[in-house]
Amino acid sequence: MKPRIAVTVGDFNGIGPEVVLRSLRTKAVRESCIPVLIGPANVFLYYAGNGGKRLTLVPFSNRRIPPGATAIVESSEVSPLQIAPGNLSQAAGAAAASAITVAAGMALRGEVDAMVTAPVSKQAMHLAGVRFPGQTEMLQHLSKSPHVAMMLVSPTLRVGLVTIHIPLSDVSRALTSSLVIERITVIHSALRQDWGIARPALAILGLNPHAGEGGDIGTEEQDVILPALERLRKKGIRLDGPFPADGFFARYRPGAYDGVVAMYHDQGLIPLKMSSAGRAVNVSVGLRIVRTSPDHGTAFDRAGRDLADPGSMVEAILLAVRIAHNRRRHAQIVRHA
């Protein structure tokens, strides 16, 4: 049976609804899963009409989806008059947050096998009263998952992060050996459970230029990262590093490692996004549920023009399907071990 994948609306004034609808029309998505739209019906109907396409929506509770129709769960109501492509809106932030909350609940109850979140505006969600730094942190809270990490995945590279959505000026203070151990452990476990890699090999990046140059350009490598790596190696986890980030990515070859762990957001994600040609996927690893999203933002400057490329959203849906299958297989192996 095809897995059921909840796909949230994202910020309805951005390109989220457009890339969602475009992705659902691709053969790869249609053949791999049963998509379930989560969000206001008026938003999806607006963007379908804007692109000159027909869209037939049926309630997901119906369960029997007629040919040519798409299932939907209306997580909130939005008037067509509230839809203003390209504009920051409290209403759009509230709708995005409601869709995330509803989709997470469905995944936790087993009504869907995974969720894929369209891009949101953190600023719009904050205007709506959401106090989480990003969707990863929000989903960690909703799913009561104790340890979560953010990973971006492309066809040739997987990059996990130790610190996520914090200012660069706070990274050094936030970086502790216990946090490094926690995030590497989560990433390592995800590679085994979600990607089916029996003994993952990880490359760890340093924090400072030249990985600290033996302490001359910062001491975080000696004081924080190396002690954490030694403890993890004693547990049998395969780790190399810490590597200077610039030299590592300059020489990196696909398949050299199963994953790379960066100390902060841009250190790992700039090279990944540059090399992924718009096909990278964001994965919240460690969650009790499966969640992926495209690697781009709301692109308010392109919203409503029917120009957005759905490639990353397509990849996010397909990866959610693969992870759902792998988790089911991993659970069966564990039960019979």
C-alpha cells in the first residue's frame, strides 16, 4: 500500500502552495504515495486557479479518494480576500502554524506515514504568536521528541548541524561537548534507521578557521569537539575530524562519508546548497515522526507568478516516502532481533 504523506500549506503568501500543487502533478509523486493536503482549501484552490489548473478536493476522512481528486484536511479557514502573494501576514503565519500542528498530530496518531512541510516565514509565524525559532524546534515540542537534529540532504551529500537557528555570535557559547555528543548520536542513529546504513562513517568539521590551528585560532576544537569525539569513538561510532571546513569541502568526493557534521548553520549548508542545484531536502532527524521539507524559503518576490520550481518539494516528498519505508523495515528488524 502506498504511504500517506501529509503536505502542509506553508506560508500562503509565499511559493509554498504553488510548489506543493506542482509537485503533486509529477508522475514520481503520484506513483509513490497518497498525498494529503493540510491547510485552508481556499488557498489551494486560489493557487490552482492562478496556474490555470483544475483542483478537486475531498475530505481526508472520506478515505476513498476518487480518481483525479486530492485529499485535504482543513487545518484552518482563510478568506480568499486574505491571500496576498508576496506580503508578510499574521494570518498566513497562523495558518502555517495550524497546518504544522494538525499534520504532526496525524503523524503521531498513525493517520499518515510522514509529513512534508512547505516553506514558512518565521517572521509571520512570530507575528501569529509562535515562539519557536523554526519548524524543527516546533515539531520537537509537538512530538515530545527528546533529541532532534537538523540535516540537509542532496543526491551527493548529507550535512547535519550541531547548532541550528541561533545567531553566529552565540555559537561558541552554545557549543558544548554534551551538545556535540547529542547531535552526532542523533545523526548517526538516523543514518542507520532512516537510511538503512549499518555502520555510518561521519566527518566532523571544526568550528574555527583551520580547525583552530592547534589552538592559535580558537580552542573549541581542543576543549569541546575532540573530547566529544573521543567519547563517541569509544562507543564504536566511526568518526574522522575535526576538519577545517574550507579545505574539507574543497576536496570532498561523493561517497567518501555517509554524513558530515557542521558546527553551525551556514558552515554546512552553504556548500551543500551550492552543490545541490536546488534539489536538497531538509530532514528533522530524531523526531518520533518523519518530517522533511524543501531547502528553500517562501520567496515572496516570486509568489503568485506561477514561476516557482517544485524540484526541492518533489525530492522532499520522495525522501519522506523512502524514510517511512526504511523506518518500517528497521522496526521489523529490531522486533525480530
